[in-house]
Amino acid sequence: MTAQGHLPDGNMISRKNALGGYWRVNVAIAANALLVILILLRNTRDLHFDFVSWTYMISVSLGYYVLAIYIIASLSYLILSSLNRWAVAVSGAIITTVVYFLLIDSFTFTIISMHIDIFWLRWILEDFAAFGLSPATLLSAVAALVV
């Protein structure tokens, strides 16, 4: 980079482009905040909600789950900020992974009344043969999710 802020090929570094990517990450987090709240509400359908309960539910959802997503996605964007497209892609992948994990955990809790924790994740990832799955089946499932 030269003293005038130009890249060696003559392109001007645009602060607007760098902030535009971070703006997209923030919009993605805000758009998924409602989705996170709705996913968490799946497991509270038997509770009686009044104003205090709703306030508590929304505060916990935003302050615990969405804030964690925001901090992790922001840190990944900060680390990769020189590569704007990669930063947006990695932050988006983090947001998507967390939302899918919460959704799968919600369905798991509905079925077996247990949350997915690190024990179950390690068991699934390290001993997936216990489910009768071959490595080829697991790779096919991951490839299908990517596509």
C-alpha cells in the first residue's frame, strides 16, 4: 500500500466497502435474532407467559444467544477484515451454524428431553459408526448440506 492509500494495482481502499461488509454481518445477525427467539420459544410452549416472562425470555434470548453470535461473528470479521469477502462469508457461516445448532437442539429436546452438549457432539463426530453410518454416508450428508 502506498502513502496515498492505494493498493499496488491502483485501486483505492474504500472504508465504505470495509464497513459495508460489517454492515451486512450486522443485518444478518439482526435478521436471525427473531429466528433465534422463535427457536427458543419451541421449548417453552407449556409455560404461562405474562409480561415479566416475555421480558425475561426476550432478554435472555438477546443477551445470551444473540450477543454471543454477535461477539463471535464480529471477532471473526475483525480478524479477517483485510479480506472483506472472506470476513463476510466466515461470519455468515458462523451465524448459520449457530442457528442450525439451536434448531437441531430444539428438535432433539422435543424428542428425547435432552439438550445436545459436548459429550453428544464428540460421540456423533468421533463414533458415528454407532449410528450405523459409514464415512462415505457422513461425507455425502455434509456435501448435501453444503450444496
